[in-house]
Amino acid sequence: SLKELILTRNQFIEFPDATRFIKQLHFLDLSNNKLAKLPDTIGQLKQLERLSLHNNQLNTIPKEISQLKQLRRLSIGDNNLTYLPIEIGEMHTLKYLYLSGTNIDTIPEELNQLTNLYIVKTRKKS
């Protein structure tokens, strides 16, 4: 079964709906597209360990992302984000969170609950 799906630089403006049917996916790379939002169904990718969404046009991250209990790496830098959902504090396996190039001013206190988290990059978008 498909474990990795790399869909970079495809000019996607919507999240490819078919990806939610690939339940065994471990790595999904949708970086360098034009995604403005993620569907709530992102939480259905239960086996996902790495999710790359950097360099899109995301304004928000749905709270359902917290359903990705296997996720270790989340790259959401270089987007139009101004906040993170507090539910991100429920992602106890998260080790790497890339936020560089966003407009996030405050990191939710809930991130303190992520004992495995060892990198948070927070260069503001210019």
C-alpha cells in the first residue's frame, strides 16, 4: 500500500480529497502549492507521521489535525497563519513543528504539554 505521497509544486488550490482514502499513508507532502485551507477530514489520515504543508496560503489549521496521533513532523511555515489551534497540544508524538514565516504571534500554552517537542522555529513572515 502507498506509504508516501509527494504532491509538491502542483498549484493545488484545494486539498486533494482522494488523500483521505489512503489510510496507511505515513508521509504527505503538499508543500509549495496554493492551498488556502485544509479540510476537517485531515484527521482521518491516522497513520500519518510527517505532514509538509509549507509555502502555501493557509489561513488556519483545523482542530481535527489533533487526531493525527502518530504525527512526528509538522511543517506549516511560510503560510498566512496567525494562530495555532489549542488542540495541537494533544499531539503527544509531535517532535518537530516548523512555523517559520508565519504571522503567529503567540504559541499556545498547550504546546508545553508536548514533552517530545524539541524544535519550534518562529521567524515571522515579512
